[in-house]
Amino acid sequence: MTEPVSLEVNGRRETGRAEPRMTLVDFLRSELGLTGTHVGCEQGVCGACTVVLDGVAVRGCLVFAVQADGAQVQTVEGLGRDGLHPLQQAFWEAQALQCGFCTPGFLMTAVVALEEEPTMDRAQLRERLSGNLCRCTGYQSIVEAVARAAEQLQPRPLDGPDEGSGER
Amino acid sequence: MKTAPFRYVRAETVEQALAALVSDEDARVLAGGQSLVPIMALRLSTPSVLVDITRCTELRSHGWDGPDLTVGAAVTDRVLERDPEVGRGHPLLARTLSLIAHPEIRARGTLCGSLAHADPAAELPALLLASDGHVLVRGPEGSRSIAAEQFFTGPFSPALQPGELVVGARVPAPRRTSGWSVEELSRRRGDFAIVGVVCVLDVGDDDRCSRARLSLFGVASTPVRARPAEQLLVGSDLQDDALDAAAAVCFDGVEVLGDEVHASAAYRRRAGTALVRRALGSAARLATGSRHD
Amino acid sequence: MSAVPYLGQRLRKSEDPRLLMGRGRFVDDVTETRLAHVAFVRSVVASGRILHVDTSAAEAVRGVFAVLTAEDLAPHCPGWRGLLSWPGMVAAEQTALATGVVRHVGEPVVLVVATSRAVAEDAAEAVVVDYEELPAVLDPVAALGADSPLVHEDLGTNLCFGSPFGSGDVEAAFAAADTVVDVQVRTSRHTAAPMEMRGVVASFDRDDRTLTVRVSSQAPQMLQTLYAQLLGLPENSVRVLTEHVGGAFGMKAFLYPDEMAVVVAATMLDRPLKWTQDRYEALQSDTQARDERVTASLALTADGRICGLRSEVVSDAGAWSMYPRSCVTEGVQVATIMPGPYRVPAYGSTLRVVYTNKAPLAVYRAVGHPPAILVMELLMDEAARALGLSAAELRRRNLLRPEDLPYTSTTGNVYDSGSHLESLERAVDMLDEERLAEHRREAERRGCLLGVGFASFIELSAPGAMFYGAKGAPITAHDQVEVAIEPDGSVTVLLGTPGQGQGLHTTAAQVVADTLGVRFEDVRVLSGDTRLVPHGSGVWASRSAVVSAGAARSAALVVRERLLVLAAHLFEAAPEDLDVSAGTIAVRGVPAAQMSVREVAAAAHWGTHRLPPDAEYSLDAVGSYAGPPSTFNNGTHAAVVEVDPATGLVRVVDYAVVEDCGVLINPDIVDGQIRGGVAQGLGGALLERVVHDPAGQPQTSTMLDYLLPTAADVPDIRIQHIETPAPTTSLGTKGVGEAGTAGAPAAIHCAVNDALSTVGARVFRQPVLPEDVLDALAAAH
């Protein structure tokens, strides 16, 4: 009933087994022990499960692990390499997290959003982040953090051993 | 919830997909999964087999056939959104796509998947209807092309025979001289529409409306054309009085459905009429503007 | 004290880095050896008798370990009653799994244990439950009728609790008044919907007879007590772990039957069991809040001074009075908070808390304050319009002034400090004319109506033992913290009460560092394991800035005193002549005489030959702090909204908060609490409601139906603080965690009515639905 799933997660080759019905987020959490990505609704609405799949931010609860066989996945655990990623650092400075449950989803959404549109103003950022729910912060500090990180970040790929080119 | 168990088939070709669909009457197609997986996760849908078509090469392309954009069944909303040719050649589609949910959903969701899912509150079926588009289908009996008018037969009820697969869609673009708009009303950005409208207005050499398509979504059991309104618009000068008159009758003959949670039928009519008026205004300005360029 | 006090500094939270790296340990993140997974079969009817349960097909599913019903659990765990000593209150006995009768959709009936959650759900689908469906009681007013079916037959009534509140001659006040305004307000049922849903991992060691429960809760010691009591274990055999909790907001402060069922099952089976809720379950079975119907009147003189206030409050309690805080607290707060920060000489209120066949109503951030403040502020605005005064002016004439304090309200609340009037003036200033003019232009451009609303309020924080303990509930009001200086001078702090994102570690470290005289970086804070930490109060009623910080200070003071006694001996000086700052102890006035805390700590551990034999060597102490019986923060919120008359949609375009919660330990943390609170209040005002169909079926069981505010819905929120130190708390702090939520529904609703009143319309129901706005506009024409 289970099938082999082999994919690259945060730059490392990982393999596991999954029933077809196991979602990518459940696979990451239970098969690979990467519990940083969280499950909040299993409907694709809250955004807590957002991961990067082949360079694109997606809902981990709406992809089956078997669909991700052979893909490249980035999770929050792969965000900072030597210390905190500028986004993580900005979240920390701006107190853009309280309970921290929605945070990995926001980080992965934001890192891709800033790659795709590096120069959003605050209103655009609010809209861009409106697909991720937070119940603690009221969002202002999150928008502030992403805006500050955007200023610091040149368009750059996600940290990972394969992406040495640095140029987009 | 976790979904009920199913077998997973990854099709490399359309033939393989069709064979898998035919093999089990409870088989369903998996493309983006952004509509299907949430209902499976509530165990409201329990297919026995999911046929993943996202790797079928022949379904992954989109392109132009004259004024029509053809979109393969595995093409995601995101790919279309990010294609500058689509932005230039079919700005109505580009704008409609931007209203759908959020980027993370559009990253996986497919245009054809939305059509096949046939949610009466979805934007793309209404767009297809307003564009006089077609759904391209292949099945055990061969290929066929189904007009949008015939495709949406009821809520979540596309006119597909058992074993048939949507392989693509033909979405005609508005003419350069036409006006268009798409508007929707929802409680929050990205939610399903409480009421929405896709509007395409063609203008003739006499500066009068030669053809009108007004497709409402979120209000009935399928996307529905506001024909009485369309009829008033055709031949009109598309000025305020004409638009007012059309908006006033846009729900005539439409069986508007409401619900307890989001909005009553009465609200959808009332707010929808204002929404339609706004949409007509935008489309008319675009049409007359381009006439005088 | 340290050179620059940590108190008042906007320090980053020490809790954050691991959460940012994705290394949190929420309940579902943790696995154990031989772990099995639980899923529930829940009631699909709102009211019914369980005729028969057939578990045979479920038991036969491969991978299933057990399928348990109420009968299976009964020998291992008795029922409990959510009863507090409110006179005349009645509550029925609740069991972990429904016994014989189901009383709301979503109530747990059968527990399935299997190798995975997915398999457990497959088996749960195979359980067959036959119900005799009974008519559901859904309207709390109708529920009081003689012919109404009963939610609990054995209670003989649907009235849980009824009581008058208030004092003063209300009749005379209304008779003498020049103007009387009335409102009928309805606030809709809400649910906390934290991002992390409830969950529990429970394991029972049969050899030790010890129970370990990891649970997403804000009240671990309370649960420790309750698990012990119900299972017949000594409390010293029960360990509760709450490492990371993803939001609680009052909802996670109860003994939930489904969680208890898992705990009981763990004692019966030879495996650790994990259950984490899914969102569908959460939206159906979490405790709910804010479901009130209020009729109220305000009596005033011709020059706008309040003579009297009346209210009738009906609170829809749902099917159960949840244990141990009960379903009554919310209604009581609605009734008793209503007079607010105003001089109200006479007030009479009648409260009725009524059972219905819905998920239980309990406590949720700002408990009762939002409806109370909403009603009062709506009344004030109606009165202002009737008297031709501005909203601000009417408030100005009635708000408490410093010379009025201490002021005892007609409901016995004592306001001893605060800046009630000043907070209004500052809020008015924050909406300056230029800003408002810009908003007006924007609104006009969009064809929208513009409205401005104010909400002035007081908020109860850190109530003491009178609130629950004195009423018979095993809920602690004081907090305890342990502070220890390690042999190398580093400091360990053990918090009795763990947090759910409020930065309790950070604020405790700030307080301890200041009090002890060490560096913030040298303080490590631990929490979340009842085996390691002292007994805490748990988080509730915005108490942590008072009792948790107070307890940290108490413990640090004890340790500091001992430290200085030992240091004094080593210096051959008197303890009173010593100062400690940034980890260095010095003799005042003798710059050369310095010694590190580390050196003294080493002596206290290994070098006791240098110290008097009868000295207290331990640099480890537990401090506790209860604080005053209660303390009230105050504030004024100002909201600016656009109302689209074509669609009825409301947008909040500007929001300002003036908040006085006394001394601020960490202003950034306070600001975060306020903004998060305002967002939840906005949700209540405009978006959130639990909807049932006429048969009692919940219609809002996904996050596309129960609408939480998103980043696009909440504007930037500007905050100004007034710091009037609380005279009765050890640090001068007051609680503030709920204040944002308390004031926002009123401020926003008043703004909506301000916009609508320009065309003679109003709405009196929350959330303010676009439909209601259009109906109001149509009615006004």
C-alpha cells in the first residue's frame, strides 16, 4: 500500500514511504521528522503548511507526497544556513511572531514572494500575505518584518548547497 | 481529516490516463488538486483511484490559435499568469486569474481543473461562458469539443461522460476593440465570490455595442448569462443610461441561490446589481476608449 | 538594580529563534515509541439518545488497537460537573465520551485507537451509531419557555444561572432622566480558532503508576490536578507537559471530554496515545463565546450626564458548563463590566445563562468585555445623537477623572488608578483633522460613507482567588516562579506558568535580571513541565504581567537577599551597603571593592568554608505573588471605517489605541498583544460567527466558512501608552493581553453606525454583515 517517495529536501536527498493519500506536509513531518511545517486546516486556507516545491510556494496539505516524487522541496528548516536568514532575523527584530505556529508558513510564502516581486510596497505586501492566517500578531509586525527584509535582500535564491550561482 | 485510501496512477500520456479512468468507475482526475483535495480531506469525495495527469507532456502546453488561447489540462494558473503573451493577448484572463484565491493555490491549480470542477462560485467557468469558449474532451468514444453553454449542467456537474478526460480548453480573447471587465464581491480577498461577473462588450464601427456577454457567477447553480441585460446592451450606445438599464435587469430570469453563512439570495441580487453596473462601466470605458485610440 | 533597567526595554523575545527555525515542539511535533493514534466518532445530531453503538466493523479494520465507548471508560473515570458556587447555578454531569445522550453536533461518542490517524479515521467511519434524534434547543430565549425541550433532563430546566447585578435606585434614575435611549444588541457566537488546534499525547507507566500528558493547554497545573482527581492518582504521579502552545486565548483552559478520553484510554492501553484535532473538529467542538442578546437603556440629564443604566443579558451557554471555569463567567462579565469607565450612579442588570444544543460557551479573550463595552458605547453614541453632542463630548462629560478615584462601580469593581478621560483625549488627538480629511476624500472617491467610532473602557485583569478558587474550582490565581543562581553565576528561572506566545520567558528574564542585578543574557528561563517547575496559575484573565512577573520578582528578591548576605560576609561589609549590577557586586562608595556574582555563587556551593556555618547557602528560591484582588486597565480605541452603500461591505481604514496598563515590562510585547487583540476584535465585529441550521447542524466548519481576519483586513494600528503605575501591584503593572479584543468590536461598530447615521441608519448586530448594512440603509429611506 505504501510507495517509495524520493525527493530533495533542503538540498539533501531524502527517501521514505508513503501511502498515496499521505500529504506532502504529513510526509515531511512524520516520515522525515521535519516538523517545522505545520498543519492548520487541511483545506489550503490557513497557509501554515506552505513549503516551496520546485521553486514555487505551495500548500503542503494539498499535494500528495507521491506527487512530489523527484521534486525539490524547501522547508523552514532549510531557510537559514549559517545563522538566521534575513527574513528570520527581520521577524525576530520586529516581533513578527508570538506563538510561532503560523510562522514557518509565512516565512516560506515571504521568501518566494520577495524573489518574485522584490519591490512591493506595504499595501502590496499585505495583499500578498493575505493567504496566510495568523491569530496572534494582527499582521502589522509581519508586514513590517517582510518589508524590512525586502530592503535588505537582493533577489537571491533560497540558501542551499546546489544554488551556488546566486544570480536569478 | 485524512482522505480515504485510494490508488494512485501517474499517467505519462493521455492514453494512459484514459485507460486508468476507464478501469474504475470511481476514478477521478488529479491535476492541481486545489479543488479536489480539500473535499477529499473532508471525506466528501472518496475516489478509489486518482489519475495524476500533471506529467502528461501533451497536456502541459498553451498557445494561440488565432484569437483563441488554447490551454492544456495540466497548465497551471501560475504559468498563464506569468506569461507576458497571455497578459498582452488575453488581459481578461490575466485579470480573472489574479482574483483566484492566493498565489500558493494558483501555483498548482489548473484552468482546466477549475472548469472540470464546475464550482458555481468559481471565476474561470464564468469566463469561459462569457468568452463563448470550449472545453476539449477526450474519451473512449473519441474527442469532442463542448461549448461552455453546454458544459456546466449543475453545481459540480460538468457534462462529461464516464471515462472522459478534459484535455484542454479554448478560451477566446476579447478583440482589441472590445471592452471587458471581471469583478467579484467577497468578504475577504481571495475567498469564493458571493457574486461575480465577467463582462465582454464588442463595439461596432458605429460605436454601438454589437455583442454583449455578461456571465454571472456565485449566484446560481452554474455560471449563468444575464441574457435580458445582454439584449438591452446590444445596439445601445453604452452610455450611463444604457448601462443602468442593463444592470437593472441583470438578474431577470436567474434563479438566485443564497445560503445562511455567506449571503442570502436577496443580498446577492442587490449587491450583484451594483457590482454588474460597476463592471459594465469599466468594460464600456475600455471599449469606447480603445475605439478612439 | 542594573545600570539601565531591563524593565521597559523593547527586547527581542528569547523564545523566538527556535520557533523561527522550525524547531518548535508543539504537541503534534512530538512522537514516542509505540505511539498509537486516536480519532473520534462524534455526534452528527444536535440532540439525541444513543440507541446503539456497533463497533464490530471498526474493530476488524487492520491496524486498529481498540474502539472504546463511554461504557468502556466509565469504570476508569467518573464524570465531572462544571459547577461554581454561583447561587442557584445548575450544571449536569459530563463524561469523557457521551453517555446515553448527545447534546451537540461534534460531541465525542466513540474513541478509536490505531496505527495511524488515517487508519483510525477509516475505522471511525465504520462505527455505526443509531441515534433517536430529538428536537434541538437552539434559541436561548425560547429555551426558557415552559414547552421547550430540555438540554439536560436531569436539571429540569434550561436555565443554568440567573441573577441580578448592580446597585442604586435605577427606577428613580430613569424616572428623573431627561433622555432615555435604548438598544437591542446581538453578538454572534465565536470561536477562538488558534492556529494550533488542540491535541494531547498521553502515556501511562504501569510500573510506576505515573501519568504523563503532553497537551496544548494554557493551564497545565489545573489539568495535573484534574487528571489526578478523576483517575484516582496522587498528584505527584501526574506530569503535564506544555512545551509550545500555538495560541490559546482562553479556549485551552478547560478539561475537554475528548482530551480526557484520550488520557483515560492511555491508562487502559499499553501504549502512548496521540490525538491532535483537525480544524473541522475544532470548529465544532472547541468552546465558543460571545453569544449574547442584550437589551439595554441609558438614562441621562439634558446636559448629558448619566443618571442610570439598565440591561438584560441572555447568554447562550451551549450544551455544557465546561469544567472547571464554567459557562457563567462570560455572562457575569457582560453584566458587571457594562457601566465601564463612566460615572454611573445607578445600574440594574438581569443575567440569564441558558443551555442550548450547541458546543459549550466558555471563556475567550476578553471574556464578556466585548459585548459589555459594545452595548455601553452604542448607548453612548445613541445618547450623543439624541442630545446633539459629539461622541467624544458625551464621553468627556461622563468619564472618570483622577479626582473621582478610587471609584467603586455599581457592580462592586474598584477603579483605583488609570487615565480614563486622558485616554479619550489622546485618542481624539490621534485622529487629527488632517488625517480625517484625507480619509474623507478617499471615501468620497470610492463612493463610500466614512465613520469614526470611539470606545472607552476598563478591563478587568489578574483577578484573584475570588474569581474561581473561592467558587470551588481548582484554579490557582497566584503564580510561582523559581530563581536559582548556578555555581558559575548563570541564572535559571523556572516559570510555573508557561506561555503561548506572550513572551513570558523574556519578560520574566527582564524582571529577574533587574531585580537580581545580573545581565539579561545570563538568565535562562524554562517552563512547560510540571515536574520541574513550581505550581503556577496558568495563563488566564491577563494576569501574567501582574502575578507571573510579580512572582519572578519575589523569587529574585529572596535570592538577591541571600546573595548579598553571603557577599557581605566575603566583603566584610553590611548587606545594606552592597549593590548588584550586571553581575557585579560592589560596596557602595568603594569602587575597588567588587566581586562577581559568580564568585559568590561558587563560594556558596564549594567554598562554604569561607562562609558562616549557619548561613543560608542556597541561592535557589521559589517566590509567589498573588497581587490585589483585581486590577483594571483602561483605554480608548478609535476606529475609522468606510462603508460601501452599494455592497454593505465595511473596511477599517484607520485604527488608534490609547492604552493604560500601568508599567510596561516590554513595550513591544505589549504592542503585539494589543494588535493581535484588536485583530480578533475586528474579526468579531465584521467577520466571525458560528452558524447553525434549524436542526443544530454547524454550518461553519471550515476556514472558508468561519472567517478569520487576514492581513488585508487589519489596518496598521497606532498605539500610544499611558503608564499610570498600578498602586497595588508589586511592579506597578496591570494586565493587558485581552485589552485589544475588549475595545475593538465597540470602536468598529460605533464607527459603522456613525457612517450609517449620516443617512439615518443603524445596525445592532455583530458581526456587521453586508446584508445588515444594506437592510439598514433601505429601512432608513
